[in-house]
Amino acid sequence: MESSQGGSQWAIGRFREMVSQGGALALDEMSFLITAAILNDENFDLIGQMARLDEIAASVPSPTVAGIATYLFSGPDAFVANRAEYYDPDNSLLSRVIDRHAGIPITLSIVLIEVARRLGVPLVGVAMPGHFLVGVPEVQGNIPQTFVDPFGGGAVIDEQGCERIFHALTGSQQTFDRLFLSATHPMAVIERMLNNLKAIYVYQRDIAALRSVMCLRSCFPGLGAAEADEFRRLMAPLN
């Protein structure tokens, strides 16, 4: 990493570089780059932001899945579900989530995954429809058997617990497919974050922030021209 500071253009350039390298993207760095791009902060310190996760990990007393979840999501300094302001874009910006110790399922999950990674505990994102979760990867197969619900206070649950959450959100008539619980590739996690932000900024009519989101989305293979067309379409009713 040649530099750790810069505004929106630097962040988008670094984001594009990481996507082009392929493989398993670093969720922490990619998430912080989203923050840097949207805030357009020339003094945004990427290395300093990642060090904040290092400090949290160093404070965890029990480096197990349950121990990390308990430390992060219970107690006086816990990360909590921001249900009252769910669509506040700060809930999708990792730096803000760490500032406020509050977020939505996907960002709270990234905090858990990245703190656990620093402690040698591998976890994976699980993009269940309507509610992002964290899974403990299996030696064989792509579907975990044990899950953590960061938005639900860090509860450790099984497949049946995931199904109950799904039906609580979507209704009892909706069909639950256990493939919903498959491990999600980090690139898909980042795309889901950007999709959330895109919807929020369209609703808020925040053109500058939306432009940054669309620029980040255009970094993914095959989306460049499509995102430019989509941005023009979204801008039409806002002008």
C-alpha cells in the first residue's frame, strides 16, 4: 500500500486496484475505502482506521467465536443494532459504525469477521435474504452449521434459528432454502453494502454521495458502462 491517506478519487482508485486483483478481498480495507470515497476526506487515514480494529481485537479476553461475539455485542461498550435509524447511511460506513458502536447487520458482521480474523478465528459472511449473518466455516461444504447474529446481540444460533429470523422478516408463507446460508464471497459482501448505500442515497437525493457509490460499483467487472447508464437514469428525476 503506497499511501494510506486521500480523498474520494484516491479511495476509488485504490478500490478499483483491489477489485482488479481478484481473489478474496480484504473486507476491512474495502469497507473503509467506501467510507473514504463517500466522505471525500483528504485526511482519511486508512491504516489508522484498520488499527482501530486491531485495538478492539487486542482487548478481546476470550478468542473464541462465542467469546468474541459476547465481547463485541454485550456489555457497556457493545456494538448495537441501530433499529431506530436503520436507513441512516452512517450505519453502512464502517468508520462511522466504529465511532458510534452502532450499525446494521452487514456492517456489524464485518466488524465481527475482521476482529475474529485478527485473532486467528476464521468466519464468513452469510448473505441471507433480508438479514446478514456470520457463519463458522465448515471443513467440508459451503454451508456453515453455526452462525452468529450480530444485529441480534451476537446470539450464536443454528440453522433453525436462522430460519426463524427469515420467517420473522418475510412471513411464514415464504419458503426458506438452506442455500440462503451459504458462505458469501467477500466481493459479494461489498456489492451488497454498495447496493444498500445506492438505495439510501437515491431516496435522500444525495447526488454527490450517489455518484461516489456508482463509481465504486463500476469498478466491478462488467459493470462500468452499465453503471454510467444507470447513474444517468437515476439522475433524471432528481434534476
